[in-house]
Amino acid sequence: MIQRLDFEKPIGEMERKIEELRRLSNGASSDLSHEILKLEHKRARLTQQIFSKLNRWQRTQLARHPNRPYALDYIQGMTTDFLELHGDRLFGDDPAIIGGLVKLEGRSLVIIGQQKGRSIKEKIHRNFGMPHPEGFRKALRLFQLADKFHLPVIALIDTSGAYPGIEAEERGQAEAIAHNLRMMAELKVPMISVVIGEGGSGGALALGMGNRVLMLEYAIYTVITPEGCAAILWEDSEKAPEASEALKLTAQDLLALGVIDGIIPEPLGGAHRDPWEMMTRLQETLARHLAELTHLSPDDLARQRHERFRQMGVFKGR
């Protein structure tokens, strides 16, 4: 069952009316299909109207929607022959980061993603998608594997941030993220990073230095969560909606700022409304970008990635 956010409730009410008419039509002598069709058109118009006026906080809620497809959903839906690899060969395995070998439209590559989990049990198992250092070091091992065997890399980003606990700091959280940044900067293979939900802080950046950085239409990408920002600036996490406006965290904001290279449109109402259509769109986009990057030499791939990130930001002299 799809959960409804507050601004989605009018759509839900209309869908309940449609379902009620469908139930009535099954046992009715009269044909109600015309009335159902009219309501479906009305629902589509209402959805379009609501989603065309979403503010940044509402988009943040969509990025975190509990029914939104996660990394494993995309891997299972748009790739074949997934061989998951575990462990960082130093401490252990971190279920918050998944990865391994797959085929995308017949092409072998390495895929890495952050997995949040749906049920309470799985959320705890996945640590709510917040990786420990061993998760980032597992990703590092996969980067090295891809580079060694000349395989493209796809990274699916969906985390509120790296795990901030004491044990993570004791095991070198910052160092693990820094090593990933250095390794991604040196990769001689194509890399595409896609923010599929929530891209938070260094936890997202640790998978985010691609030759192409893309975002789904209702994903967010930010240096800190709106709640964390509000707690620091106003000592009140309830001001998260105001913080989200200041953070400029939407895909549209980041495309305008030059932080990302493109936006992948979502089905009407968000990816959770039609996961299979979203998987098809993402698969086609990844295949297209991989085909473009294939024409670059290994040295050019590393150089393009390096220059892309060096050009970010605005610098003012004295």
C-alpha cells in the first residue's frame, strides 16, 4: 500500500472514489466506465497541479518517501546477473552499502549503492542507509576492482549521510571517505553517479565523483540534512522547511548551480507511483551516458572528472 504525504492526500481521496466506482461497476448492471475515466483524467490534472508547485521541503519528503524505489530495486529491475560482493577485507561487511558485478543491457560493469531498508528489521540491519567506514572501504575495493578489469562504475546514492557514531569515528570515517574521493579522482574507467533519493553530506560524496552526476527529478543533494541545518542555525529542528529553502537542495537548484549534469524525469506523482517506469527511464539514461563516455580514453576520463570538480564554486579575489 502506498503511503500518502500530506500534500498527496487530495490525490488519495480521488483514488479512493475511483476504486469505489470500480467495485460498484463489478456488480452493477449499468456501465460506470465513463465516470471512472472522467475521474482518472481529473486525478491526473490534480496530480500535475500539485506536483508543479512543490516547495523544497515537500520535495525533500518525496526524496524520503517510504515507497520510493531503493538501490536494490533498481539493481534487480534494470540489470542482470548481479553478483554481490561483501566486506572490506579489513573489518567487516556493511549492509548499508551494496555492490558487485552486473550486466546492464549486456554490458558488464560494477554497481555500488546505498540501501536504506523498508521494514523496521531491515532498516536496523542496513543502519537506515548510513554507512560505516567499512562500507566506504567496501566501495573502495569495488572501485579498485573496476579499475583493474576496465569495467565502468555506476553509483546509486541514497543516504542521509555517513554514520556519525563514535565507533565509526574510531574506525576512521573521515579517512575512508577521503580515500574514496582520491580513488574516484584517479579512476581510468567511466563512472556515473546518480542520486536516486537522498544525497546527504560526505556519505553521498563518497560515491559521487562521477564523470556524470545525475539526479532523479524529486531527489535532493545537500551538505547537511534540513533538520541538522535548522538545529545548528536556529537550535530548532522544526525549522527544517525554512532550512531546506536556504540549502537549495533540489535537482533543479543543483543543475542551475552546475553541481550536477542532468535531471532524470520521474513518472507523474514521483518514482514510487510507477517504479517500473522509473527503472526503465534510469536504465535508458545510464546506457546513453555510458555510450558517450566510452569514446574517451582512460586518461581523458580521469582528466574530465578532475576538471569537472575543480571548476565548481565561485572564487572572489581581493
